[in-house]
Amino acid sequence: KCHLLLETFYSLVIIPRMLSSLVGLSQSTSLEGCGTQLFFFLGFAITNCLLLAVRGYACYAAIRHPLYYSIIMNWRVCGRLASSVCAMGFSLSLVQAVAIFRLPYCKALIEHFFCDVQPVLDLACATTIINDILTLIISILVITGPATFFISYVLIISTILKIASTEGQKKTFAICASYLTVVMVHYGCASTPFP
């Protein structure tokens, strides 16, 4: 549920500005508005990536230790995991947004409804090599950093395959199939390089 809420939020960061642009109210965005949009978009997107990784561990715990799941993943553990994921996501977003908007810009308005990292960096009047390196580091942290939790996906599949009955395998796989599909689609799209 939290994952869907995050996806909704990071879509809502863009939609009002997009609709305003489509109905002709305003075709440009101020640097401050762009910085705010970028901060929240990156914050929700990064938090979503990290949350998917943590949910992998929870799914593994549910399959591997079904009788102990409520002890392993109690409300306090879930709360700590969720709050640390949010804090990390928005901290990385803040670092990225501050680094981008400390650069000098030739124009005070951006002629687009969505402020993404690279197009905004292209509008800077100064060299952006440091920002490009920072973007690469944050991208690597967000996409490959949670790889420690991705081990749980391998463990989930191996645990399912170790179940003796075919019926048990089918039931267990049905529990995690939709989640594993979401993870593959999300990280498949997130790790695709853009031209």
C-alpha cells in the first residue's frame, strides 16, 4: 500500500503543472518551482526504489519463516524501516536538488512542465561536471545500493523451489508473483539508460 501511495505522490508532483500547461494557463516554470518539483519527484521516486528493496526482505521473511513473520516484521521494525527509507530518499533528493539549483542559470524561467535532472542541468550557464558525477553516484546508490536486499529475491525463488509439493509451490509463488513482477518492471525501467 505504501508503494502505491508513493507512486501516486510522485505522479501528483507532475500532473498539476502538466495540466496547467495543457490548458494554456502557463507554459513556463520558475527556477524555484522547478527546484521544488524536482525535490519532491526525486524524493518520492528514490524512496519508492528503496522501499521495493526493503519489501523484498519482508516477502522473504514471510515465505521462509511464516510462523515467525509477525515477530520478525513487527510494527516497530516496519516503522523503522519505512522511516529510514523515507529519510534516505528525501536526503538524497535534497542533496541532488540543492547541488543543481546552486548553479547559475541563464534564464529565470524553464519552458517545460516537468523538471528532470539532465534537462535542467543543460540549462545551466556553468560547467556541470560535478553535478553529472553526483547524479551518477546517487543513481548507482539508488539502483544498485539496494542490491543487498535483492539477494532476498533470489532467496525467495530458491525457497519456493525447495517446497516439496507442487501445490505448495504454486500457492507460495502466487503470493509473491505480483510483487516480483512489479520489482522487475520498476528496476528494469529505472536501470534503462536514456539517450
